[in-house]
Amino acid sequence: MSFLKRLFRKETEDVATTSSVDSEQEKESWEVVPKYTEVTDVSELMHVSLVSSVLAAGDCLESHFKIKNIKQLNPEIELVTLIATAIATGAEPEKQFVVKSIKQKIQK
């Protein structure tokens, strides 16, 4: 009986250590691509801030707004999401998919 306990105990320990090593290697080689990026074009910043201030103010002309940052959807995320969902749906266009995260392999 003790022989079987030792045999199974070692197997579970070996399995646990290999899975933790694999997960550490996976974390090192992949990074999450940010969903939003900062807007860098000055003219675009001015247009967005003007429109958002006007919409937020409404009828209160004495209102003042300070916009701290403006972000836009990452174009890389948009492209990868469209391609991945098109491939996943295949011949059944009535299916719907939600992409929760996109990861990029780190170049070493």
C-alpha cells in the first residue's frame, strides 16, 4: 500500500512542476497587444476634443472641460479581429464570436 502511495505522489509532483515551468515559458514569449493607442495627430486631437466638449456642454455655455487624453482603437487589433472571426465563422455566417484578448509573440 505504501508503495502505491509513493508511486502516485511522485507522479503528481512531477506533473505539477512541469506545468508551472510551461506556464512561465508561455508568459515570457507572449505579450498582450493593447486595445487602444494614443492619438498622435494634432489636428485629430483638436477635432475630437472640440466635438466632445460641445456634446458634453449641451446648453450650458459657461461650462469648461479639460480633456486629459484621447485614445483610438488600435488598427492592428481591428485587422486581426476581423480576420480571426472571418476564419472562425467559416461557412456559417450566423455565428458570432467575441475576441477577448490578442497576444503578440515577443521577438528575441
